[in-house]
Amino acid sequence: MEVEEETKTSRRSFLSLATWAIGALISAGMGIPAIAYVIGPALKRANAEEWIRLGSASKVELNTPTLFKVKIERPTGWIVNVEELSFYVLTENGRDYVAMSNICPHLGCRVRWINDQEQFFCPCHNAGFNKDGSVASGPPPRPLDRYQVKVEDEQLFVLGG
């Protein structure tokens, strides 16, 4: 005659096991979405090749840099920052366009086009830049930054920003 041993679970151990199981389910149910919420934005890829629409190409006069200002939204994690970017666009033939930053590479001041002198002027240290963005005078270490430009349906676009 074989004797079968029955292992009976006591009421105390069953309730303890049930409490731990329910606690684990609740923790997993709340913890997994919370972890995904926190680290999700870091796992998203930033769009490195973003074309920014400036406006109509017809606004640009021949041989005169034209200032374009645009506002763009850039998500940083869960926060969306609104930035205002400015570009000078120049064309000499109406087909080929050059886009330059309006920020001085020396101290980050805003440069402006002085039509009478045909130069960009930076008020920080009286720096001057030629029409093509090259340094004419003052302490800037390099020319104005340039951006790649494309024209689609008579609209100007710059890469990045």
C-alpha cells in the first residue's frame, strides 16, 4: 500500500502568496508603462534631415540679402520648444540661392545687413561681413554659417537650422 503524502497549504501561507501575487501584478501594471513613459522619448530618433520652409523665393531681390524669420517646434523629450530662426538668403541670378545665418560666429550677436555699405554689421565689436558672409573686418574667427538650400514650387527651404 502506497502512502501518498499530501502537502496542504495552510491558510496563512495561501493568503501571503496571494498578497504577493496581487502586489506583483499591480507593480507590473503600473511600473512598465511608467518606465516606458520616462525612457520612451530618449529612444526616439531625432530627424537629422529636417527641411525648414522659409517662404517664397520671389521675396529675394537680386544681389541683396533678404532676411527670413521662421518659428519651428522642436520636441525635447516631452517638452516642445518653439524657436525663432533667422536666415539671410542671397541670389545673384535668381536660380541659385545661398542661405546664411544671421548670428555672428564670434559672440553670437545678431548681424544685420547695411545696404549703404553693402556689408553685414555686428554691433558687438564692429565686425563686418561681406555680402557672401566672409569676414571683412573685426574679430570673428570664421565666416557666417551657411545652410543648404532647395527650391520647390517657388518656396525656399533650408536644411537644419
